[in-house]
Amino acid sequence: MHLIITDAWLAKSRAIYLSGTKLLATVLALSFTLMLVAAGLYHWVFLKGAREGWPVVGTLVRLVIKDEFAQRDRFMRENLDVMAKRLGEMQAKMMQLESLGERVSGLAGINPNDIKIKPGQGGALVSGRPLTMEELNTTLADLDRLTDQRADLMAVVESRLFEQKVRTMMVPTQQPVTGSLGSSFGWRIDPFTGRSALHTGLDFQANTGTPILAAAGGVVVTQEFHPEYGNMIEVDHGKDLMTRYAHTSRAYVKKGDLIKRGQRIADVGSTGRSTGPHLHFEVLVRGVPQDPQKFLTAGRNLPVQQLAMAPATVAAPAPQPAAAVTPAQPTVARPAPVAPVAAAPAPTTAPAPQPGAVQR
């Protein structure tokens, strides 16, 4: 491209040659310069018009500002909708946590009202900068994640506490009948033979027809007539733990029934090898008789009991020889102490029965 510039005064001419590259660069430079000038004028005119209230410019400025405010409001509404949704999810999770907390506190024996007390907070106010939207979103995300973790933890704790409570309800710690204790667990003088014999349970004196209650929840595994125990009921409580109710006059349950603690299962009677109406109550661990008094005492003294089954057994002392020649008494193995109540050594002889006491 050739440009010829002529000066009328000096009568001179000057030729300028521009190649394609130079021409493109020149056009771009001129365009950029014009854009800068236009932007500067636009900015100056609008600012001056907005400050001084020019009619046309002021209207245009108001329209631009109104459009910007509308966009900002729309953006804020969208963010508020998202925040409201997140807040609703957080409220639902907090309600779930409160419900879990009430159930867990009930299982743990804690008053739920103590958990709802608002913790005390305070201190001097040190103002800071306002939170940004990013910081608020980050805080909500962290709180959401923490709430999920706490909900999972509370669910696990509730499951463990419920399992412990169920196990506790399956331990025979409730006295099965209202009555006085006639004969305790251990060696005694047999009321029929007059010789030393091991009494494998507790005898509760009561009138015929007195209700017999289940000492713990479980499944009835035996309901039959036994030559020595008479009308007998055996309840399996799991973990190799079983209770036996003997000499009953009437049974209200049958084999296979699922019973709960405190349920009426029979009435006191005097069937089988018995001298009068009473309840013979036994506790067996893996088929070995235990002292039921330990379980009943634990139920009165401790709110929550956990039974640790001891597989080992300790042989009881041999019975004292009788004066007359009689068949040898069988040796009964006695188990190791059952936690949490320490077992005391069984006496070699039991005190003579009281006159008129009911014995088996």
C-alpha cells in the first residue's frame, strides 16, 4: 500500500509504503486507541451525568444500575434458596440427633432433660469482618459432615446400649415369688433321709396358688412332670443360662413360649418330692447349679448387671458320711464364681431345718 502526502505550502510530496503486516498493525493500534478514547469518554460522561443529574445520562445510569441490582437480587435469591434447603436438611438431622439422644439417654439411665439444657456461653465481644458466602458454605459443609458422624456414632451407641439392656433383662435377678426363704443353696440335712445332701436351689415358702413370676425373660424349654421336681418349668435365657421352677400346682406357659421378666408362669404348689407348698427355684449355668441368691442380691444392689459365663467348675466338698451304711451320695460339680458377684465357698454342712419349714 502506498500513501502519498502532499504539502501545499512547501509544494513537496512524501510517499509512505505500508506492507500488509504494517497495515494490519496500524489498523489494530488505531482501533485500540479509539476504544480507549471511547471508554474514557463514556466513563467520564456517565460519571459526570450521574453526579450532576443530566436528564438523558441520569436515566441511562438508573437503568443500568437497576439492571445490575436485579441481577444481584436474582443471584442472592438463588443463593438464599440453596442456603434454605441446606438449613432444612441440617434441621432434620438435628431433630434426628435429638431423637437418638433421648433414646440413648433412656437406655443409659440419664434424664433427657439434662441433655437439653442450653450450655452457658459468654465473653468479651471482639468484632471481626463479615463472613463471605464461601466461608459460610464451608462452615455449613463441615457442620453437615460432623452431624452425619455424630448421628452414626449415636446409632452405634444406641445399638450397644440396647444390646446390654436386653442381656440384663435375660439375667435372673428378680425374685420369682413373694414369700420367705425357707432353705438356702448348699449342703443341708435332707428332710426325707435325714442325711447330708446338696440343695441345688432356693426354697420360697408360700401358700398354694401364689403367683410365680419369671425371674428373667427367655424361652420355655421344659414344662413337664418330674418325679422329684413335680410340675416343673425350665426357662432358657441364652448364654448357657437357665432357671428352673419346681413343685408348681399349675402352669400358665408351655414349651416354646417366649416370656418376659415378671410374667406369671405358674402357681406355687407341693407336687413331686416336697413336704409342703413352696417354690424350689434353681439357676443353672451350662447345666451346673449356681447359688440363685447371688443373682437376686445383684438385682437388688446393681442397676445394670452383665453376666460373664465361667466355663471352669470346682468340685464341691464330699458329703459327710452318715452313721448308717447308705448308698454314696453323688458328687455335684459346682461352677466357678459368676461375675459380677463373687462366689463364697459352700459350707460343708447346712444348718438343721427349722421346725415346720418347707423343704425339698
